[in-house]
Amino acid sequence: MELTENWPTKIKFGEGNLGHRHFIGSRLNETPADNPARIAFDAYFAAEKQNSGMTENKRHCADPATVLYAVGGTQYFGEVGPGACDVREDGFTRWNVGRDKQHFYNTQMPENTDAEKADVVVDFPAAIEERSAEHCPA
């Protein structure tokens, strides 16, 4: 609670249900075998298959979608804010439009955005390299 209340810069929060409507990971086989995200997803899916018999190669993207929002901003998402994401003692949150703590949250991807573009966030080396080139030209 204290962290979000006293953070000195903008904070971008991922809208809770958004990531559960989109799935990522199915294109990781197109990335290098040593991609950390690919290794993590492969381990996750292997354990899932062992435990439940499921053979999925994708999963909901709540955390990666939030990273994509933090890095790409409104390029892929709508945005609400400023306001305050008030965190209760039990960890639940409530959006407070009446307080400006420079908190923002993402909303539904625009209709003309292919949900598979969210897959870009799991190719961390390429995403970081592309983003660095935008902000730190040679």
C-alpha cells in the first residue's frame, strides 16, 4: 500500500480481466531456443501437461499485457487516468477517479489491433532492442 501511495512517478496498472481474454505464447517456437520467455513457457507447459494432461501452447497474458502497456502505452491499449489505484489492507484494489496520484490503467485493445501483437512482449531481447533504438538512437 505504501509503495503505490508514495511512488514518485507515474504507475501503469494492468486491467485485471483484459489479460484473461487474450492468449500468448503460441508463437514462441519462432524465437531463438535460448529466449528466456520461451524456456519459461516450455517449462510451464511441460509441467501443465504432466499434471493435467493439457497440451496447450498458450496462456492468458495478464502480466505480459501489462508489460506491453508499460512499454508501448496507448499504442496497443486505451488508457484511463490519471487517478489513484487505492490498495486495501487485504490486497484488493479500487480505482479512485477523485485522487490524482498519476496512476493509469489500460483498457481494451483497440478493435483494429490484432491480439497476437501482444505476443511481441514474450520475445524480450527483440522487444528491448526495438524499444531501446526508439529512445536511444545511435
